[in-house]
Amino acid sequence: QVQLVESGGGLVQPGGSLRLSCALSGSISSMYMMGWHRQATGKQRELVATITDGGRTKYADSVKGRFTISRDNAKNTVYLQMNGLRVEDTAVYYCLGTTYTMAYWGNGTLVTVSP
């Protein structure tokens, strides 16, 4: 059973930084793509960033230049470095891992950006 566990969320002031981590119980090499999505209260879940097993990255326009996704295959972990946080980045952040046939979600970690 594959499990994804997010950590690193919390309360931060605008302009601050956080680093989210997503630990995978299985081998990250089995995942074609890992990613982060987020869902703000009253809004649909949206893609934040993805990274393939080859290291290709993709970002939502709203986070380009501020967020960086990376993966450490040795630690079976994916990270999301978030800099220049804004109030509108407040959301629950979910980790997603996908093989060619399955998708796995974590339970989420809350990020609150507030003065």
C-alpha cells in the first residue's frame, strides 16, 4: 500500500517562506510523476507544481518564480520550496504521486499566510 505523508505546513507572514515535504512509503522510482496541488476554502483543487521521474518540472502561473519543486529519490521524498508567500497562497497542500496506472494522494498539510 503506497502512502504519501505531507509535512511542513504552518502559519507564515506574507513574504515569508516554507518548505513542504512529501514522504512516500514505497519507492519513488515507481512514480512517473510527483506533484503538489492545493485547495483553498470554497475553491476547487488546483495544480501547483509537478516533477517527472526525469526531472522535468511544471508550475502554475501563479507560483512561477516563487515556488520550486524537487525530488530526492534516495529519501523517497518530494519537496516544495515556497518563497515570497502571499495571502492568496493560503490553502491545504496535497501531494500526489502517479504511476502509469494509479494515482495516490496524501492527506494534506495546511499553509496559512497571514499578517
